[in-house]
Amino acid sequence: MAEGGESTVPNVEEQKSFISNQIQRPLIKGEIWYILDVKWFKQWKSYVGYDSWDNYNVGDDSANPGHIDNTPLFEEGSTKMKEHLIDDLDYTLVPAEAWEKLVAWYTLFENQEPLPRKVIEEGVYSKSLKVEVYPWNLKICENSKTEEQIIKEFSRSDTIEQLEKTMRQEFNINEDKEVRLWNRYMTNMYEPLNKKENTLQDAGLYSGQVVVIELKNDDGTWPRQTPKSSSYGSTSTSTSTSVSTRSGNTYGGDSNEGGGFYNRQQKSVTPGLCGLSNIGNTCFMNSALQCMSNVPHLTEYFRSGKWANEVNEDNPLGMHGEIARSYAELIDTIWSGNNSFTVPRNFKYAVGRFAPQFSGYQQQDSQELMAFLLDGLHEDLNRIKKKPYVELNDAENRPDEVVAQEAWDNYLKRNDSIITDLFHGLLKSTVQCPECSKISVTFDPFCYLSLPLPVKKERQLEVFWVPLDPRKKPEQFKLTVAKMGFVHDMCAALSQHVNVDKQFMVVTDVYNHRFHKIFGMNESLSQIMDRDDIFIYEVPNNTHDDSEMVVLPVYMREERTKGSYNSGYSTFQLFSQPILVPVPRHNCTYEELYNRVLTRLARFVNLPSLEERWWETENGEELSSEEVEDNNSATVDNQAYSGTCNGTSLKDSSDDSGMEISNGESTTSEDTQDSDISSKVPAVFTEQNVETVAPKVKQPPKMFRFSVVNSYGTAEMEYKLKDDGRPLKLSSRMYISLDWHPQAKEKFYVDSEAESFEVHDTMRNKPQKKQVIQLGDCLELFTTTEELGEHDPWYCPQCKKHQQATKKFDLWSLPDTLIIHLKRFSYNRYWRDKIDALVEFPARDHDLNKYVIDPSNKVPYVYDLIGVVNHYGGLGGGHYTAYCQNHVENKWYYFDDSSVSEASAEATVSKAAYVLVYQKRGTLPARSGPAPTATVTSDNDKASEEMDCN
């Protein structure tokens, strides 16, 4: 059990019960929760047997997680938390009481600060509680020194009053002095923050925003003058600074920009060519809005004012007309021709009120925002004031035409809006029971199509191969494996390059200089993420029943604080990569273990000469007698640091019989399965080889001593390895650390050589040629019959039970405006992936008639592209932009937040394309000019690969 904290640490069952009850508590506004590294927490769960399927090492000292370590959550060399971390994948959250107990039981890693976070409330009509994992960093400054900014951390639930108080304290402004706060968007654009009761979020602030505090002059005037006119069309201020007079978030009012700002530098532009300022990771919203803005009939509907007569404020499923009003206000601004850009703050705030997931300023999914917007507009503008009850009837072998028409008529009885008119089509869904062959046919409306991408089911993994021969360097390989394959498949792929059978391999995940996980051969590769450091070790042949050899996981530890080599636990930290050392299970003495380890380290550890007195200090003095005594508690000759010190953090155990550990199937600091390494691999070094590589050293001190540690290498076990000439009792589930003497590490350990490795030709190979997919291939896959998963069964009304039925989608009818979502992102418990394959799609004359199965259809389904949402970068971040065709000029433009530039239809086709917006031919005036060829240029590819995240 970890030392420190409370004198009495409860047993693992009591720990599990207490923490389990704590983390199941509901969130309460204002409470504090703490961020905890998920890998440490999973190791703790394994230690206490938290999950019923993970009870191999309950209470076992080797599974003890040791000190709480949040290092993986911080940027390297910094106390700042990494961006875009994901709950349950990178961290977990525990309430304050649970955190305090864990710290009392295990203590916090040295010099590490906790990560407390406040529970806040988001939304207005749809409220939700969440832990604010990423507080905001605001840049605060004085009006007289706007370039001297100080970064301070705030909660978005803090009020303007609290912000003012903090700024007064920071800039030493007395309470009796009158001040004003300003929200600065640009060097010439300010907004007053004069509603002190508003939260920072309600005031429209966001992380990274500059807030200015202005101190009133002694003569009663203000250094910054506000416009005397309340109109945004003119101003009578004598200053050159543009100022907003809006005192809160309104919808409409005196703002003609949808954001409440006046800017004297605005100029007349073509209607529709209005950029949208990024107000804190809102590129996802801006790209979706630009595409929707360029749907001609929708924009005409809002600009004509027709929407105002159809607002349904009483719809319980709607947003009380707020979404419709804020969107109409924004559309008027975009299409007024008076603004080259605007700040969509009103719309952002309205969306956040009803959809808390969009209320903050973290990056979100553009397609999800677009789906919310369409649904919100539909319900706000639903012409059905009172929705009737509609009974759904089964097809009962009736003709599809009859069932489809009935389904559509029933849908229109409850749903009738401009969104229904323009964006809704009808899907046919056919489900068949595999047991009784019962067929169920339904027709369901849709607002957009989410199409799967028919990509190769392979992925490439980079691994390091560590040969058994200690003279050979590790070698890096790039292996092509099945995405849904297993660890043994990866080993088989490596075996083709190294000529070593997979049965002589051990696959590990090395993380922070330790074995985070040792994989079993039948474990899924989906557990391995691209960022993981996978080391595959060669080991000698061994069977699970081998009683002669054992493979020991070995860590390197070095002194952390100079001069405290013989003091407590906290003086050592891990370094370098861990190794696996095969040794005899029986009759292995301390001296033999030492020599075998030296053999394994021979490539990057130099042996001192017998005459060299390396342990002496620079002035020739030896270690003090006190240090000698501490370091040699198990020896009889009292020689300085003889290598027989057997631990520092726990009391020496009087029982030297050892600690027997039963065999398992795998080991991991996260999931302790397969923990017996030698059950997968063992080893044999002959005594002759050992002696020739590392001759026994009797008189000089040993360069390192052995400690038995937990799997994290952070806590020492009670069992000690003693240098008394007797055989050690070893187990494959023991973890050994080499605690290096500071002078020995400095003189004989060659860091550069230890970290060096060879690079195999597979790493130099050009990346696999990117697969080019046709949009038609996606449609074909979408309409292909598939079997439902075992976790998504269908209830058969005839069999009266759930079945893994087959399901097939078909397109029955398509809308005038067709939105196609390319499903580029995939997730599971262990793995996130983005498919960046190029999908080619026609910009004009996209004929979809062959996919529509309604036999009575007489209308040709031919479409032209009018908008594309692009996503650059990886998951959890990246940047969104949009290509849109302006129907006034009949030209393409590229929208990148506030920037708008002319583009071409050819440029729209790239591997960044994420959402496509098509308009049915014949619903718009005929377009002039030749049809563009949908090809992608090398420059376009380069842009897709190199676009920086925003």
C-alpha cells in the first residue's frame, strides 16, 4: 500500500466501495471535482478489483498504482493542461471527497499541483450541469497599457462583477475609483461590459479574449469616448475607435450586424460575401452558417420576411422562435451588402441557450451544428400549431407506393415548415428476421444523408523491435495490419521482416518509461492508438509451464534530488526504456541477476576497470560512513554502496522468503490480464556468456541496486532482493528497478546510445497511395444490405424476441436541397480515427435517379453543388472552412471565418470535404459556363495536409 497520508489505509474492498459511491454522485452546481489521469485510475481499478472482469491482481502489491501521477495530462515541461483531452480516454473526473481520500491513501506525485474544476450550469431553457474541464484564460490589461496583458484563469460562470474585482486587485485600483470594463475584439472594436450580474459566458466572452479596465479621469471624463448616437449606421464620436453601445445580448435591436458592433472600416460588398469572425473555436459554426446562407430559397424566405408570419413560439419542441429570429437577423446582415465581415455573437448565444453542447468555446462538429440548426428552424417555424396523434401502421404486404404515401402524409400532419419543404426526403427501411424471415418495411423522413466511406480495412502501426541479442539496436518498423485484427496478426506481420516466430515475441505499450500494458496475443488491435509507443521484445522459447526460466520486467531509476540518494521514496524517478531480462526461476543469486542485467545493458553501459575508484567524489573522498551503513544493511563487510541496499520507502521485511505471485495471462498498469510474461516468452543466457560479457566484480561498489517495485515503478514492495549469496525467489509478475548510483550513471551510462535505434526500410517507404472514393461508391454502400450488430438487435414481432436481423436502406424520394454528410470520423472505447481519403463528387449534373426506387417518380433527380464544409486536421480539434456558390454572381467563394476569397468549383473537391450541399436542377435559374471537372490539384492536396488547426 502506498505510504504517506493517513496512518491507516483501508483495504481494497473498502477503497472500492467508497470511491464507487463517490463517483456515482450527481453533479451539483458550484461543487469542485478533480481531474485524474485515466491510466493511473485504471491501474487503481485493477488493484482494487473495481470491475468484475478485472480481478486477477486484487490487492497484489505489483498492481499498486503508487503515487497519483497526472504528468500525461500536462504539456511537456509545463504545468498547463494539454488541449483537446477527452473524458474517459485521457482523464476521469472524481468529486472532491474522493480526490482527498485518494491523495491521503496514495499521495500526489512530487511537485505536482491538483487540477480542481468547478461544476457549472449551461443553457437557459435546456439546462445541464457539467464539470468545466477547461476554464477560460482571459487577457486583462489597463486602458492606458493595452499591450501589457496579463493572462488570468476564470470560470465561464464567473460574473462581470467578479472579473472587475480581480482586475482591480491585479492593477491596484481602489474600490472608490470608478471604472468601466471593455471587451476588445480588435484594436479598433470594443464592447462595454456593464451588466455586472452577467456571467462571462452570457456576456459573450471566450477564452483568449482581451478585457480592458478603464479608470475614470480626475476631471470626471472617460479616456475612451462612446458614440453619442445609438444607431449603428453613424456615430458622432471624436475618437477613431469603434464602440458598441449594446449592453447585453439582444436579438435585433439597434444592431445591424447580428453581433452588436459598429466598425467604420466596413465597406460595401457583394451581398452574401460577408465573413464571420471566429469568436473562440467557432469555425465549425461559421462554415455551417455559410453553407446554409447560400441555400437560395431558404435565404429568400428569411430576407422576404415570410418567416415572421410563421414563427411558432408555442411549440414545446421548438426554441420559442429564438433560433429563427437570431438566424434571420444574421442573414439580413450577411446579405445586406454593407459588411465584409460580422461577429455572429447573437446567433452563438441563442444556440448555446438551447443546446448547451454548443454554449462553450470548444471545437465542435460542423455537421452536428448544421443538424441542430435545421431542426431548430423547423420547430420554430412549424406551421402545425397543434400536433395531432398519428397511429403508425405496418406495411402488411401493401404496395410500397401506398405505404410510402401514407407515411409522408402522416409526417406532414405534424411537421410542415420551410425546412420540410426544402430539405426533407423519404427513406425506405427493410428489416428481415434471420429466423422466421419476417419482413418489416417502414418509410422514414430524413433531413440529410450520412454516408459511410468504403475504405480499406487496414491501418499502419509503427512499432519498435527489440532483439534478444543485446549488441543489436532496437529497430523501428511500420506494419500494415487489419484494423479489426489482433495482436498476433501484428506479430505475424513483423515476423516476416525479422525472421523470428511470433511465439517468441512479447508486445508491450511503453509509456513514461514503464510498461503500461503487456498484451496477450488474442487481444484486439483496436486497443492500440496511433500515438502509443509499441515495443515488441524478442524472448527465448518458453512455455506457460516452464519452471526453469522467468522473464523479468526491469525499469531504470535515477536520483531525482542531488545528495539524497539514500533518503526516502521520492528521490528516484524512471528514465530510459524498460527492458525484459530472462533469468533462471530457481537458484539465481543477487550476483547472477546483476551480471545478467549487465549483459542486457552491454550496448550502452560501459564497465569500469577494476582499478577505477569511480564512486569517490571529485576531491577523492569516499561516501560517509553513515551512507555506507545505509547502503549496506544486508552485507557483512560494510563496503560503500555494495549494491545490497534493498529498498528505501518501506520498512525492511524480516521475512526473506520472498513473495510468491501466481501466474496470470497478461499484465498491465491499466488492465492486468496475461501478466505472466514468461507464459508467452522466456529466456536463456548461459553462465559462460554472462561471465564473458560482464565479469563478476567483487570489490568495487555495484553501479546500481535492485528494488522490487509495483508495475508503475513508483512504489517499492516489502519483499527485498538481498545480496547474501542465497537464491532469490523470482516471479514473472515481479517488476524490478535498477536504482542507479548517481556517479555510475554519469560515468558509464551512455544516454545517446541507449536511445538510439535503427530505422527499417518500411519506415522510409512512401505512405500507401491514398484511396480515391467516388461519391457513388458511398451511396452504394449506404444502400447495401447489412447485418445488425449483436448490441443493436431488432425485436421481431413474430418471434417475440430480439434478433440480429438484416437491414437495408433505399432512397424513395429526395428533397430539393440535399445535404450529404461524409462519415469521416469513427470512435470506439480505445481508438479514434479520421478517414482522410479523397472522395470525388460532381460539382454539376449529379444524376441520382438510379438510386431512387419510387417507380412512380416522374421528376428527374439531377443536382448541382452549392456548398461544401471542409475539415482540416485531426480529431478533437482541426479547422473548418466552407466553399459556397453565390447565386447572385453565380461564382464560387472560399469562406475561412472572416476571410472571403474567390474560388473555383474544381477546388471544392478535396480530401477535406466533409458536408456537401446540393440543389436540385430546375429549382434555380440555369447556370452559365461550362461544367467544371471534379479533379483535385496537388496544391489542393497540400492545403488539406498542411492547414493549421485553429
